[in-house]
Amino acid sequence: MAGRAAGKPQGSASKVTPPRLAPVRLEDLRDDDAPDFSRAARYDGMQYSRAAADGLELSGITFAECAFAGVSFNEAQLRGATFRDCVIEEAFAPVLNAARSTMHDVVFSNPRWGSAELYEGGWQSVRIDGGKIDYLNLRGSRLADVLISDCIISELDLGSATAARVALKNCTIGSLDLAGARLKDFDLRGTDFRSVSGLGSLAGVVIDEYQLGLLAPLLAAHLGVVVA
């Protein structure tokens, strides 16, 4: 953010509990150059390079201790899928259908998602590093210990979500929807945003002084305060 004031009052950082992220260590993975993914199947200890699962019916699929490089899940049906102890690099999907999926100890690096339908999911110890997402739909999801950094998100929908120890660092967000969300230690410091809806759900959000200045007109309008 241009014009951001440098520094913070000493001692304020100690009041915010950061995400508790478990390291993902993958060893002795087996290469699969021609994966045959199928619905409700389980895949353990595999390594995939440029795998394509576009348009497949993969509801209920489970990946445990797997590494992906350049995977494409465009329009695949991943409803109720589970990713556990996985590293996923350069995931591509103009349309990502993964509602009610579970992410536990997962690292996404430079994802390229268009419409990412991940609502009503469960995220525990998840990182997203870099990338660009047009629409990240996490409505009704349960998020704990999540770090999103250096990511461009045009629209982030957290309506009715429950989130604890979530941090967005150095991100750019177009619109942020928090309507009905229940938040604790939700750290937005250092992230740019253009608009925020659901101002009544800001309790538990941590912002810096510059962001407070951006929010002031929105808060005044929300509370019916006239500034003259």
C-alpha cells in the first residue's frame, strides 16, 4: 500500500496469535507419469508431474503425502476430496469444484485458479504462496492456521466462515466478504483491499493504522455516522 506508515506500536504484535503451520516433509515418493485418478480412491506417497485431471469425476478422492507439479484440475469434480500432507505447485484450474473438501497440512505454491468453489470445507495448517485467484469461495468453511501470502485474489468470500489464526500477508484483494463470519486472530496487516462487506463481522480482525484509515468511511456509513 502506498503511503503506509512504517512500524507499529511496540508490544501490539504479541496480542495476535499467528498461524501454527506444520512443516510438510515428503520422502521416498514414487513417480507416476500416467496417473489414472478415480472417484473415492486413495493415493499415498506419490509424485505427479504435469498431471491432468480435467473434467474427471473425483468426488471423495484422497491424496496423502503426495507432491504435485503443474497439476490441472479444471472442471474436475473434487467434492468431498481430502488432501493431507501434500505439496501442490502451480495448480491450474479456470474452474475448481472442490466444495466440502478437506485440506490438512497442505502447501499450495503459485496456484492459478479462476472460480475456486471451496465452500463448506475444512482447512487446517494450509499455506498458499503466490499465485492468482479470480474468485475464492470459502463460504461456510472452517479455517484454522492458514497463511496466504503474496497472492492476488480478485474476490475472497468468507461469508459465514469460522476462521482462527488466519493471516493474509502482502496480498492484493479486490473485494472481501466477511458477512456472518466468526473470526479470531484474523490478520490482514500488510494486505491491500479495495472493498469490504460484512462490516458487522469485523470482530477478531487485526489491521494496521493505514488500513483503519481505508475502513473509516465504510465503518461510518455502516454505523450511520455523518461526517461533515
